[in-house]
Amino acid sequence: MEKRMDTHTLYSLAKVYTESAVSSVFSENDLICIIAEDKTPYYVSLVDSAFAAYRGEKGLTGYLALSLSDEQTDSFEYMEMEQEQECLLCLFNNSREDIEEADYQAIVDSGVSFDDGMYPQFRSKLQYQYPWYIEEHEGKDLIQIFRAVLFAKEYFASYKKTSRTNSFSYWLDSLNLKESGGKEYIPCIEEQDGSFVVTARILQDEAYGFSYPQAFFTNEEKQRYYKRMKSRPGKILYTATGMLPEPMLGEKGGRPLFPIYQLVYDPQAHQILDIFMVENYEQEHGACISHLLEIFEKEGKPQAIHCFGKRTLPLLEKIAPQMGIMVVDGGKNEEIESILMDMMHDLFTEEGHEHHHHEEGCSCNHDHGHHHHHGDGCSCDHHSEE
């Protein structure tokens, strides 16, 4: 039997949180690490009427990448960074219109009363997936986070932090810790034997970065076959990967996700050779390689592949040399950019693909889970061979 979420405790704490005006004490730059019962660290950043608890190193990396990104980041790249976030989201002070039926029902069932305009809403954001309803174990983590944050408000008041503009400096002084150029400390709160313990944890921004999958041959015979295959002199291919900017329904239903595409282009013939998508790139990047190998069979092996998108070079930098193919970073290229723009445009505006319209329910603002039939075709595989 599925464990039931303790919504009464969760919503009671959300109410206390709002009434205690916690966000008047912490600013979004006061990152606080809170350790969940199963030892997962959550890095919590608060704003006026919301907070995000970034989960684990993946969550922290995403948060840092976004907060360190500059204004110059192009819109696709920025959008992708937003989708790389992995966190629990709490949104406060919502009116009845702002929240969905399921949210409202959960509040009613919890037995905690809120005035209209004060409703909380909880969402779980997984990497490359659309924010969705929280699950029981996430509810449990949120309860712990609320308790720890409420504790932090009282605790840091005794170290002269009573407003957003105060830093943690008195607290750090009490621990004889000095922040220097590359060293930033954040408070880390963990419950031990029924009471909260606060320690200082070093935040290492430069230590984290996303690493993307790398492919290589493990089968020697296969490797020899492609290594010996004759390359066509002067032949170049462009390979681009990236995230599609609109969520689609996965094969298994449930939360909409953002697929990763691979586009293979022949710049000499000005021809798209393949467009292909996977739902979970981490797990399915091998399929991208299979598609490339099929192209070599049909079109001949290139001498070089120009890579576009941050995943492509890591994917190919080991396996391409194993086949005697040179790989280079494609850099800025107007031709490939306009092809990608056309591809997005065709995918998301073509009348024949009405299931790609955002209104068709790949959005979170409607009643989830009813109009998301798999038959509607928001799945990746239907489009893989176009």
C-alpha cells in the first residue's frame, strides 16, 4: 500500500512559515543546506513568497549555473539551464485561481485552514521534467525543510541576523571562520537525536559542473569495422544536440518531460540526414550513436564531425577517434542555427501536430493527468524517424 503523505503537518508548517515571515530574514543569496532524514542535502534559497530546495549535488550545480550565468546567455541556453534544475518548489500566498483543483483538494483534506490569497502550492522539479505534484517521500523532506528553516530563523537571530541585509558574519566569527576569495561557508542544519545541529559547510562553486555522457566502443570487432571503413575524402558532418523547448508526454505518462534531440546535417549537400529524440538522454545516449553509425553505412564515413550543443563533443570525443574520425567544436554557425530554429518551428507550430500545442495539455496550469493520453502522441518515439 502506498504511504500516505502527512498533509496536515505539511500544511500546518507552511502556514507557520508564512506567518513567521521567514523570508524577511533570509535573502535568496543566503543559501542554507538542510539534511533530510535519508541524508540527502537540500540547498534552500528563499524569495518573497516562494522558496526552492535544490536536491543533492545535481540540484546545487543547477542552482549555481543559473545564478552565475550572465546576461549574455542566449535564450535557448538559459531555458535549458532552467530545465536542468532539480528542486522542490514551495509557492505561497496564492489565490484560489492560482492553484489547481488537486492542490485545493489537498489543502481541504489536510484540515488546515487558509484565507484566500494565502494558499500554498508544492511542486517537484526533476531535471529535464516539468514541475509536477510532490510524492510522499518529497512531502516528508519538505516537512523536515520547513522545520529546519523555522529553526534557522530563531537560531540566527541570536547571531544578529534579523533581516535580509544582515550576513552570517557574526555566526562565522563565533566559529572562528573567515571567508576568503575562493571560500564561502554556508550553514548546514541536520537533526540529530531530536534536536537540530548547525555546522558550517564549504560551498565549492567550481567543484561542480554538469558532466555529460561519453560514448566509446567496448566491442573491439565493431570498433575495427568502423575504423577500417573507408572515409569519404573531405566529407564533413554537423551533429547538433539540445533540449526541445516544450514539454511532451513520456512513453509512461506521468510528468511531461523535455526530450533531447540529435540532428545530423550534411553541410556540403545542405541536407538534413536525421532528426532523432530521446526521453532520457543519460540512459539513452547510445541510441544517438546508433543513428550516426547507420548514417555512416548509408552515406559513407565522414573525415570530420563538427559538434554543436554542449552534449555533442563529450558524447563523440572518445568514440569518433576510435573510428578515425576527427571531432571539433562547431562554435557559432548561422546555417545550423537557422536549421534548428526551423526544426523547432515545424515541431511546435505545424497544424498537423496539434498535440504539440502547449494548450493541448503539456502545460502545468491545467488539470493534470486527464487530457494527457498517450494516444495524443506527446511521446518521443513517434517523431524519431521524420
